[in-house]
Amino acid sequence: MIELPVRDPCDLCEVAGREDRWAIIEEGEHTLTVINPWQFEVGQCCVITRRHVATLLDLSAEECATVLGAAKRVAEALVRSYRPLGILTFQNNGVYSGQETPHFHFHVVPRQNGSDWGIGPPQLATFDGAGRKAGTAHDPSGDARRRERVQVSAAQLAATAALIRSNLPN
């Protein structure tokens, strides 16, 4: 069985789209697309399910289709907004994959030169350099320092979200 992180109450249910730092890019019946308040890359977004479910395995077929459709729309907007060298998409299922919040969310990230992510999400990209052993969970001890480095103001997040929103396909 997949081991899930514990957060009670769920931080995505409680704050996503309700706090300035989670500026809304697009809303749908099953999804909410928001700017990620931790900008590891400028323009990093998340597509979040409205229904509280923990993993990909818990989604309905309709939610799966809607999530991917929303991710494609925001990826197209990111290409128009930032002309990235690539688009990274990822979604973690369980603590052993690096999942930090027990609520399904799908990351859509424009990648540029100068990134310090390595080849993947920050909690995974540091594993090789940190000597992570196979089969161990993500060690969150450095997360606060990592998040401080990539935190930007609510005004900057709102401006970033507005730019992306203005470039969503019709």
C-alpha cells in the first residue's frame, strides 16, 4: 500500500486559491490551476483537484482527463509567456515518491537555463548528491531552507499568474 504524507487539515483544501500566494490561473469544475507559491522556476504552476483525493490512483476517469487537459492548457500558456527550453510535468504518489501533501496535484513547470533542479523536482533532484539510499523516503529536514530560497512576494505571484492567465489558449 502507498504510504501517504500526513497533513490535517489538508493544506491544499484549506488554502489553494484562497490565499494570495496561491493565485488562481484557471478554475474548472474538477480542477483549480494555481501558481505555485514556491517558484523553483518562474511560472511554476499546479493543477489541483477540487475533490480531496490523495493520489493518481484515487482519481475518476473524468478527473484524469480534466487534469491533463488543464495541464496542457497551462503548458501552452507557459510557452507563450516564457518561451522555456522545456516543460517539466510531474506528480508524486506517496512519501517514497516525494509527495509532501496528501492531495492530488500535478506540477507544470517551464524549464530555463540556470535551473538548479537537476533533472527533476527539487526533493528528488537532490537525492543523488545527498547519497539517498534506495527505498528511503524524502528527508524534509532541508525543505524550509529550500522553500525560503524560492519564495517570492504575493504581488510577484499575482503578476506571474496574470501573465500566464493572459496567455491561456481560447
